[in-house]
Amino acid sequence: MCNDNDNEKEIIDGGGESATDGNVLTESGGKCIKTITICGQIEGHSVLPSDQKSTKYERLIPQIVEIEESDDIGGLLIVLNTVGGDVEAGLAIAELVSGMKKPTASLVLGGGHSIGIPLAVSADRSFIVPSATMTLHPVRVTGVVLSAPQTYVYFTRMQDRIMDFVCSHSRLSPERFKELMLSTGEMTTDLGSILDGPRAVSEGLIDSLGTISSALDFLKEKIHSR
């Protein structure tokens, strides 16, 4: 069973500072809801500078496995405020969450941009506050790129992996995903679309407008019904 001492456990977040990895008690027989925050940039195979806020995927993966296996934890709440980041790291976390048997919910606060979109839709139920935004755009890379046909094929396949995951875990169609991703009317120097909370819901990307209480109520109901 969860107790107040669980709230005192500390982890080291992506920025190298102490952060509380909190548990929230539910009304369903003492089971707790584990909260994971995904903030800043999602760090993958390359280490980001220490002055950038980041979420390290190799630290989230063991937590997700522990949540799935723990008898004391009834569900998972993912709170997102991310600019995106490493594609493969983001998809790895999203696939883990989508494969969980325990109830999961996501809540987008501030922003759930780029590869943060698969993370948001990976949960059983996704919520977004009205003031939050989500940015859909084509895959970007930094560094040296070979000017060869194979490079284009690689980028296309990577984009298709993202689109397939997002569309299979939301109500957004592949055709509409591509339209939003390649839009030229919303971003001054780039392709893509910026969706605020209400529009993200109306487009079928996110399930519901809501707040922290909405996400917790959903999880409590799911845990109680198990």
C-alpha cells in the first residue's frame, strides 16, 4: 500500500536537480497513482548541455516497468510539458506506456510538442488544458546529412513510424495528420501546425479538455472498476 513516506522519495531529474517523484492516493483500496513528469527536451542517445532542462529516457523506462509490476500501484499519470526531442527515445517511452495493462492517463500542460505528441496519445485517455499547445511538424535533424536518395527514404520512414503510432492511438486520420504536418500557413519559418487545447480535441488528437482532477478522476474510476 502507498503511504506518505512514498512522497519523500527523491530522484534526479534530467537537469541534475532533486525532484520529488510523487504518488497520489486513490479511493480504491489503498492503491496509488504513480506520477511521471516529462519536461523540457527528451534526451536520447546524445547528452544535452547541463543548462538545458531535459528528461532522460533511460531513467523513465525502469520506472514504467516498476509501475507495471508493482502490486501497490494502480495506475500511471503522465504530466507533459515538453518541446520534443529525440525521436527514438520518445517512441520507446510511448510504446512502453501503450503496452501497459494498468490504467494510464496523460495531461498536457504548457506544451506537448513534436515527439511529445506520441507520448500524449500513448495513454488510455489523454487530456489537455485549454491554454496548452501541441506542434505537429516534419522530422528535423541537426548535423551532417548525406545528400542521397536513401536519406529521404530514411526520413520518410521515420515520419511514417510517428504518424502510424499517433493515428493508431488517437482519432486523427493519417490524411489529416499529413495536412497538419505540412501546413504552410501557421509557422513563419517552418512547416507544421500549432494546435491549442480545444483544437487538439476537435481534430481528434487528444481525447478531452481537462485538468489534473479530470485525469485523476479517470484513473480512480478505472482502478476502482478493476
